[in-house]
Amino acid sequence: MTDEVTMVRIYCTEGEHKLKKMLNYLHNEEHVAGVTAFRGVAGFGRSGKMHTASLLDLSLDMPVVIEFFDRPEKMAAVIEHLKTLLEPGHLVYWPARTNLSD
């Protein structure tokens, strides 16, 4: 892999049940170089409804961020496919560099 990559983030919630589907797609079908899923402790989306993880309110609809990267040419096809699966505004991507050539 070169040091040029495309970083991608998917924003969703646990309640959407997209995490497993996205991880399976990225791992089994696309074999992207690196994937991490983060569960938020608090967050809100377009609706403005606050979701928090506290002992008093154990929400099962917490924010989830799936972040991954790979070569730009590979990510272009992955991004186009993800656009068909995700609502507008839930997919963010940008060019980045790794420390491979440092």
C-alpha cells in the first residue's frame, strides 16, 4: 500500500442494525485494509434527540462510527456502493496519508 489513502466514516446508530452488515461487507467482500467501529457515549443527529449512555438511561440506540481506509482507487468503488446503502449525510470521506513512507 502506498502512503496515500482515503479515510471513510459511516455514522449510524445501534438501532439501525447496520454495524454487522457494514463490517461483513468491508471485511468479507471488499477486504479493506483497516476497519474500526466506535460506540459513542453521547450524541445526536439531525433530529436533535440526545442519546446518552448513563446508568440511569441505558440507551440501546447509541451513535456508532465505522472508520476505515485503503487505497483511493479501491475506496472509490466502496464509497459508490455505500452511497446506495446509506442515507445522505451518513458517509464522510477524505484523502489522507499513512506513515508507510516516513
